[in-house]
Amino acid sequence: MLANNNYYNHVNNPVNSSVYSDILSRIVDPVNLTAGMSYASKLNYEMNNSNNLLEIPAPSNQAFNASFANITMGNIKVPNFNPYLQTYNERGQLLIEANRPATSFTVPSNCHLTNASFYFNIFAGDPVFSVRLHNSTWNDTLGINQPYGNPFVPNDYKTINISTPGVSGAGWVNFTFTISPDTYLNSSKTDNNTWYICLVVGSGSVEWNYELDGENEDDDNSLSYEFSFPNWYLTEDSGDIVDYAAKLGFKRIELTIKPSDIGLKINGFAVKDVNNPIYTGQWISTRILTPKPDGKLILDVTADYWGVCWTIYNISVKYTKTDIKATTNFTIQLGSIVTWEVNRAVEVFNINFSDFILNFTISDTWTISNCYNISSADPHTFLEWDKPGPYKEISIDDAGNSSNWRLFCTSINFADSISILVDGINSTTVHYFDDLQFVAGFNGKITGDVNLTVYSSSGFINYTTVYSSISEVNEVAFPSFDLSENISEYGNYIIQYYWFNATHVAYLEEGIIILANTQLSLISPPQNTEFDPSDTFRITVYYDDIGLNIPINDATINYEINGSGTQVVSTNNGTSGYYEILINCSTLGTGQKTVDINAIKTLYQGQSLTYNFYISSSQTGGGITISLGMMTILIAANIGVIGIILHIKKKGRLTVE
């Protein structure tokens, strides 16, 4: 794509203080630099649900964040636990045998239900209780969990106890369950880790006591249902949802408990199960973690299960500081590649940490040559790898604090060509009255500003222009350059352009020769003047610069008379453009004569003209010759007097001339 000349600024007055240079050097946008250091520790640190904040040392420099963490843990212990669902604060009772009531409970992970206690009012006989277990299902319409299935259909529930406790009156009635597949609470088999215990009384009269939902804030509020064919309905008391009084007991029987069994997490993200005989869990994070101002990185380790404890074995954290910029500049000499230098003083590392690393992010188009620490004359080792996008990373291990780090790179010259057009034709020799078009070409699409400068033959800036606000083009056509408005001397000029951004540089020049437009004029004598053979006269011509309207002195004048050989007049003796050619008629013979005249001077347009004159045959201006036989008679005319000369030749023929 070619950029036209819609947007540009230019200065067309010579800047005598700005001289030509074939070297371009600039400071560009800085390179991103990341500093990293690590903390590592091997320990056996015991934690549990109440002691669950893991404190890790962090750099005192608040700009460092944890960019990578690797923590291993194991030795997970889960005790048996008997939580309350609802303690009893009497509000009402529900007759069990008529309603098949059920209460919900939630367990965070797989386990066995080992025992349960319910607060009953037993009025008569020894009732036979059937304790059943229902899965939970989610009701999209109501947006709530409810018991799955029909309590009258055996395949919709598991019976985990049938017994007669042998008690009566009001109080807690306890049930113990034999561990079996029926008591195993597999979270993958239910919705939202929620289950329901449903009570059925085979005989007798029993009420299950309840309190209002949320009445005891320390208890886990559960969902209380009763069944009325064909649906389950929430149990209500005067419009308030109720909670049945119940206590439950659970047990883990696995020999090895994995993190996933208890929902072990760090900062809300799961700890991964690993097949390792020592470590049973690993947590790797690449998220940015921000330390506290007191120099501590605090991680929140949690488990979904009750009363769990675990051991932290290994901690490895990498801290990085990403807000560092490295000064970047380039230098390029015409005809050479671009050299880049990246500089940065680093004083950010803490001696209490280890693995000091510097990572420079540079362009994929750069080739790194060397890396130096100013404290050493020897190159420092580095690693290089690609990053997403048009970048790569240069990593320096064992970096440490230093007053200066330097990275040296190279890249190609992004310039492709420069065309100098006169009437659309590329030319390197032009004249004063020409309009030039400069077209700069690149090795790819560019965006930004392109600078073009014209240097005069004396080496100073004659003209400069900036083509600005271009976007995604690979050629730029600059405004028309009228030589007659911009130059005051002739000779070898240099057209130079450059463009750069933070990753590429284009720098190129082309030379042109600017010549004067001239003319050569005949001053005297007039064309076709007649001369006698004895005459001597001077042809006077005038050679001048029609652009600057001044005479041209010290030119070389070549002339040739009737093709008889070139002669030279090399000086005009300071006569301001006038040149004289001396003509001696006696050496030329009679007749018509033609003088071809050429004017030549370096850096000036060559010119030529033709002068014609006539040389008569004698001083008298002519006559008649008669030849007769052996006798010749000449008849000469001179101011009205006629003389006749007869030439008589051998055969008696008379010839008149």
C-alpha cells in the first residue's frame, strides 16, 4: 500500500548548523524487564481447620508479587464427627406415621453415616422405626433441593435401620447403623452433596419435634419435608418453615485420605491428588498473589470436612517484579545492520531469597549477540525462548544486583528502496526547473512518521519533511519537491529517509546530481554576414543560468568551422558570461561557412548554437573569368570598372567565370 501526501510538515530553508551524517541513533520506547527471586522451604507444618493460614516470607519491596507457587502436603487425618443438625427448642411436633417426614443434611465429601439421634414424643407401645436414606434432587421450578423418589417405593430409598429403641415419652432416641454400602454417602450419587433421612413408624404413635427454621443460629438449618402423594412438601408451621431436631454421626474408613476426599483448597482452588507414597496433595498456582505490606504472603488453606488436619511438607514460591523498564536505543550506519542496546541498573533483589533472574522481553526480529554486567568484561550467559506474539524472552540466571546490565542485539535495516521521480521516471540527474517525487519503500508494513531530508552539495540540510500519521503501508510518497524553490547551489545532493519504532529501523539514502538550466545566445555579428578573405572578426556569444538569472563564467567553449576540427576557447576573461571566438577569413577560403559552437561547464546544462557566414572570392567582391583555348581572360568588377581576363585553352574554348 502506498501512502499519499495528505499529511506532512516540512522546512525548506537550509539549516547551516545541521550537517550530513551517515549514522542514525535514537532512544526508543523502553524494553520490559522482569526481575524474579525465589523462596523455598522444607518443613513439616501441621495445620487444621482452625489453624489454616499459611504464612510465607515475601520480599519487602511491595512491587514483587508471587507469580508461581508450588506447595505439597499430606498426612491428612479426618476424625469421626457427630454434628448437630438441630438441637431442640420445642415449637411443635409432626405425627410421623401419617406423614413420613424427612430432614436434609449435607456432607462435604464421601463418608459413612454411622449414627443418628432424633427428638421424639412416643405415646404408646414400642414403635418400630424404619430409618431410610433418600438422595437429593434439584427442583428447577422451585429452585430448591428435595428428597428423591417415593417413600412407598423401595427402590427409591435405602433402609439403613429397622429397630425398636424400647423407650417412651419425650426425649432423644438414638440409632446406630452398621457400616455397609447402604450407609456410604457417595457425593456423585446425589445433588449438591445433600441427603435426606426419612422416618417411618410401623406401629405406635410417635411425634417428631421441631423448631422454627433458623431459631438456633449455631445449628445447621436443614430442609424439612413431609410426603403427601405424589409429592414432597416443605413442613410449615403457621407459614414458617420448620427444622426437625436431629443429630448425626459420620466416619471415614479409608486408610489414605486424598485432598479431594475432604475438599482441600488453598485460596479457594483445589489441591490436586497425586500418586506419591509420601505426598498426597500438590497445589501449583500461576495466578498473581499479592503479599501483605508486612512482607508476608498469606494463603488460606481450607477443607470442607469437619475437624480435619494435614501437614505442609514443601513450599516453593517465585516472586516477580514486572514494572521495570530498561532504556533502549539503536544505532545504524548506512549500509549496515541495526544495533540495539538495552540498559538497566538493578538494585531490587533481597539477599534473603535465591535464584535471582532477569527476563528481558525483546522483539522476535532481534538477534541477541551478547549480555554484559558492567562489573565484568566477560559476557554473561543467557537463555532465549519464544513468547506469545511477536516477542521473545532473554533470561539471565544468577543475575544479582548490579549498577548496570547491558543487552546487545541486532536487526535488519527495514528500508527497501528510495525512488527519485521526474515526470514519473526514476532519475539520479535532474535540473533546476524539475519537480521531484520521492518515494520511500519498506520491507513490510509500517505505522508512524517517516522523515526525509535533502542534503546540499556542501553537506548541510537543504530541505526536510515529515510524513506523519501513516498506518499499515509499505511505501510512502512524499510531497512534490520543486527544485527552483528549494536550492541555491548545484552539485551532488543526498536524499535520506528514516523511520523507526521500538523494534524496527529503516534508514536509506540515494544521491542525485542537480544541474543548472542554461541557454547560449548569439550576440554578434548577425547571422549570414558576408566577409572578405582578408577579414578577421569575432563571434560573441552569451552563456547564462536561466534559473538563477546570472551569467556563467569560466565555461569551456568548443567550436568547429565546417567540420574542420574542434577548437577551444577556455576563458571569457571575466566578461560576465560573454565569450568571443576569433575568425581569420584568410585561412578559410571563400564560400559559405558554418561554425558549430558548444558551451560546457561542470554542473551546468550544456548548450550549442550554429553561426553561418560567407567569405567572398576577392577583395573586389567578385568578377567573370573567360577561358578561350589556351588563353584565359579575367573580367573583374571593382567599383563600377569591369576588367576581362581571357583564358585561352588548348582547344580554343572560351570559359567565362
